Amino acid sequence: MQRRLKPFLPRSLFGRAALILVLPVVVVQLIVSIAFIQRHFDGVTRQMTGGVSIEIHYIRARVDAVADLAQAQDVALDLARGLDLGLKFPLSPAEIPKTDSRGWFDYAGRAVALTLYERLSGVRAVDLTTNPLVVQVYLDTNKGPIRFEIKRSRISASNPHQLLVWMVFTSALMTFIAYIFLRNQLSPITRLARASDAFGKGQTVPYSPRGATEVRAAGNAFLNMRARIERQIESRTQMLSGVSHDLRTPLTRLKLGLSFLPEDDDTRALQQDVADMERLVDEFLSFARGDAMEEAEPVNPTALLQHVADNARRMGQPVTLGPAKFDTGDALDVAKLRPQAITRALENLIGNAVRHAKHVEVSLQVSDRVLRFIVEDDGPGIAKDRRDEALEPFKRLDPARNPNKGGGVGLGLSIASDIARSHGGALRLGDSERLGGLRAEISVAR
């Protein structure tokens, strides 16, 4: 039952809160309408109709007690005039309806007819439709049929719909007031969610806690958490900058000392070791920094991908640019990204691909919520059960991704994965259906 109703229920907190607010009001109105309006007005109508029935019964009794028809007519008309009743007597059989007449929506009329039949004997028909303002009652006397005409206001409550109108108006007014208060209470939660989502994508938007005490507490906790993370990133970057300076100084001295030594195999081996150390330090610092201090800015993703592909081709790498696919129907001109970080991630993926493949293709896919930067190659790929392992830092895979073929120290995929996560996305590895090798996809939330 819950699964069947779930698709029809609102998903947002505001929609669910509004449903919680409106549903009880509607249910209360229905209960009051059924229990009060129907039952209460039904009882009032029966009571008023019962009083008129006594008057009709009295007139008919006086008519039955008179022996002469003409005298009976005078008595009936005189009494009806005094009791404010319309009367026609006697009647021909053709003037008597064969059945009762009542509108299908006239619930009070049903109580009127039932009461008249219960309180009076010899009722032939009750007509409530010929004249909506008058109830016509046909019944027998010992001198022939007689028709009574009673004003509708005398036997049923007047304007019962006014209660409904006031109920609906008051409920609508209170619902509107509650809607305003509810929106004011939920607005701080929405702002907190937007700030959290933006921070998850690497963006820092202005936010100040507002609303109820609990929401303010959550907002302050978020601000404290964001400040701690930013301080940690900043302190880590400063520390690594110092480490970089401290390591480069002895490396520079080593390179300078080696340059004065005679050129032989041992010297060249030492120079290669120093170059490897520099490359290791550079890649480690790039991984640890992760471009976290770069601010997100509006970027054309198609132009960014074109720029990366052009740079790769200028370096002699076999890279082609595949067609962009836009699921939204329109080309995406601007997306908020950190361009240097995305460029570094794509260059790492392309660098990994060209070391093990003869052809590499980069492409872009755009949907309503996600940007996908895709790098595909025709190389040996990575085994499915080792793809998660390949994303770990300093992890080297043999033979598909052997760093001895000119590769790095096992940080290329880790850097790309860290950059994707900092944009609120992920790096996914799979099989390329078009080229047969590895498919690396950077998914970035829009």
C-alpha cells in the first residue's frame, strides 16, 4: 500500500509539510459536514416539519368533522389562512401527482417527505420541485383529496450552505496564514541545503543561520564544519608548499653537484634518480593539493575539452575529439567548474591512456543534472575486479598500467578521482564499447 501511494506523495519537505497541514483541515471539514450539517440540519428539518404536520392534521380533522362539503371548504380556508398555509380543496384525481417529486441534491427535502409520511396518514404525494419555495402536500380526507402549500422556509432550515461557506472561507484563510509561517520556517532549511550542496561541489556561497533554534544549531554546525575543512585545506597546502621548498633545495644542490662530475654511466644514473625524485615530489604535491584552493567559475565545457584535446595533439599524443551529446536538447554554454582542476584530471586520464593505447578519444555528455567528461582508448584496459584498486593512491597495476613504460607513481587516477569528488561527482572506470579498451568517465554535478 505504501509503495503504491509513494509516487503520488510530494518529495520535498515543503510539500510534505503542506500535506500534513492541509489534510487534517480537509478531513475535519468532511467530518463536520457529514456529522453536523447532515445530522443536525436533518434533525432541525424533522422538528420543523413535525410542527407543520400538527397544523395540517388539525385542519384535516376539522374538515372531516364537518358534514357539509361547502362548510368544510370554508372551515379549511379559514384555518389555513390563519396558519399561513396555502390550500386547494377539493381536488380532481388528475391534479394529484402519481409519485413524489424531489431534487437529487435536496437532502433536506428527503427528511421533509419522510416526516410527513410518518406524522400524517393518507398522504398521496409530496411535491418539492414544482415551486422550489413551496412544499405541496397531497392527502386524503373523507370529503376528497386536499392540497396544502407550505412555505419551504417553515419546514427546513434556511441557507444551510452558509455554514459551509464560512467553514471553507475560514479554513482557506487559516491555511494561507499557516502556509506563510510554514514557508518562513522551511526557507532556512532550504538555504542550508543549498549551501551544503554548493560546498560539496567546491563552491562557497554566503550563508547565515536563521529560523528556529534547531535549524540555527544545524546551520552553525555546518559553518563550523566548513570553516574547519577550509582551514585544514589551507594549512595542508601551506605545509606542502614548505615541504616542496625544503625538498627542492637539496635536489637543486644535487643536480648542481652532479653537473660538475665527469659524464659517465654512474653520473647519468644519479641524474635520472634526481629527476625521478623531482617528478615524484611534483606528483605527490599535486595529489595532496588537488587544486582545492581554486575558485569555481563559469566555464564552457565544450571549449575546455577542445582545449585539452588540442594540447594533447600538439604534444604528439594520438587524441581525437568525439562528438558532444546533449540529452537536454540544447548545447550547454556555461557550467560552474574549476577549470585548472578539470584540465589536470583530463590530462592525467589522457596521459594514462596514451601510454598503453594507440588511439584515445575524448567526448562530452550533458544531461539535466550531470556533465560527463569521457576518455576512451583501445588499450588492454583494467580488469573489472581491479578498477577500485586502481583509484587508490600509489597503486600500480601490472601489466595493463605498468609505470615502467614511462608512467608516474600511481597518482594519476587518484588525482582525477579527487577532483571529480570535489565537484560533487565521481570518476568511474568501465569498458569502452566503441574502442574496446578502458572508458574513464568524470561525472560532475551541474
